Amino acid sequence: MYLNIAAVCLATGRTGGAVHWCERALVVDPDSGKARLRLAKAHLARHEHAVRLLLPLCALAGISCRPAWERP
């Protein structure tokens, strides 16, 4: 049931809720691959959201926010 709630949270963009419910599922079953996958997806979505917010600020400050492997 926890993973179903986490899936709904992911689908609706509530990544914090998804993290919470995945962690609850992992308490019950620490070996759950599905819980670990959904937890990873939630953390990735949070990271991507943070990057989208940060890029305009970097541009205003004149800072390159490109990954190191893309810099000259």
C-alpha cells in the first residue's frame, strides 16, 4: 500500500510525499527493489526541479552552471 501512495505522489509531482512513503515501505521490506526505484525517481525529480530553479540565478550572476564535462 505504501508504494501505491508513493506512485500517486510521484505522478502528481509531490516528490516529498513519495520519498516519505518509499522510506516507510523500506522499513517494512528493506529489500524492495520497487521501493528503491521509486525513491530514486523521487530524488531525481527533486534534483531536476532544483536545477531548473538554479539555472536562471547562475545566468544572472554570470556563473557557468554547465557540468564540468561540458565546459571547455
